[in-house]
Amino acid sequence: MIKKVVFCFLMLGLIILLSKGSVYAQMSTELIEVPTAEIISYGNFDLNFRMYGEGNLLTRLSFGALRNIDLGFHLDLGKITGNDKVQMRNPALLLKIKLYGGNIYFPGIAVGYDAQGHGTFIEKGEILSDGELADEDTYTEKARGIFLAATKEILFEGLYLHGGGNVSDLDNIKIPDNLYGFIGVSRQLGEQCIIMAEYDNIKKLEDEENNRFNIGIRYLMTTQLNLEFAWKNIKKRHVPERILRIDYVEAF
């Protein structure tokens, strides 16, 4: 297991070392967890490390391999710090297609599929919150699944509104029963700081048990490297979670 982990990190490091050129800062493909309508520029890749609860590390590697199409994967490593055995979970697919770039009147629009769940990892056979046994490996927060996202600059320069909807249960697609919404806002302050807020997993506005409110701040260290700190689940019925994330964008 450790050899697999080391191999993955060596491969990711090799990609960075062999990368070429400099790319200019671009709008992120997501806020904290809410997707935007933006994609990675053609010919670039995005390497993202997300450190979250219980010493876990979620890695995402995605490529602007085709014009208007992003393709990548997530790799979640559990117990990466501490004395416990490192847990390597199954990779998860990420796909995003930009349908429309937007203009002064209409937002940019993208559709995609994200198979990566969040929260606490639950192995097959463990007890779920409803008392049932998990019939497969899963997370307390389901993967976003199929989604549609829109992004529009509003009111003044640097203020963006993001929103959309998703269906996470692909085995039982029922509209509107399995349709969830999300909305977010981002504001760039100066040249190096972006503040973000999002309301996710919305089915009913008053559903405090399932809806998630997250806030974060992103510091643009260079045109290629971002550092982000976020707070998840800032609501009375949830235990807030702190997340540290590093994002690196480069040409290949």
C-alpha cells in the first residue's frame, strides 16, 4: 500500500517537473465544493491537494486536454498523517464540458460529472446514519454526480455569482425528488485575494440537516499557485470542518 502511495506522488511530482511555461491566473473551476462554469485552459493541467479531517488528503488532477473539455480524477488517501495505516481509496472520475462562454447578458454554462464524495469515508458493510449497512464504499456526503453550473459577473468587476443543480443518485434518477441545487458568490479583493461563500446540497431552503453553508478565502501566491483555507458546514446542527487546500495550474 505504501509503495502505491509513494508511486502516485512521484508521478504527480514528475508532471510538475516536466511542465513548461507559465500560465496566467484564471478563474477557478470550483469555489469550495460548488462547481463553477469555468474550465481549465486548453493545454494546461490543475493539480489540487485538499487536506481535511482525520489526517486525510484528497488529490485531484485534471487536464484541459481538449478545447472546452476537462478530464481528470480524484484520489483520496486516508490517515496520511499519524501512526495508522494509510488507506488508499478508489479513484473517482471528473468530467466537465463548457457549453457556453457567456456574455454581458447571459452566464457561462457548463455540464459535468463528479464521482468524488466528501466527508467521512464509510467502508462497505459499515453502519450508515439511517441504521442500514453500506452496500458499497461511500461517504457521508454523496458525490455530486451529474451537474449543470452557471457563472456570471454581476454588479461590478470581480464579483461573480455561481449556481446550478445536480443529481447524485444515478441509480434512481427522479426529477425533482433527487435534484439538489447550489449557489455561491466569489469576490476578488485586489490582485491576490478571493473570498467565497456557498450554499450547497439545497433541496429545501429550511432543511438545516442537509443543506451546507461553506465559506473560504483563496490567496493567489503566484499566477500558478493558490493557497486556500475554508470552513465547511457552518450551521447549528453541523460540526464545522476546517479545510486547507493547495492548487497548482501549469501548462503541459
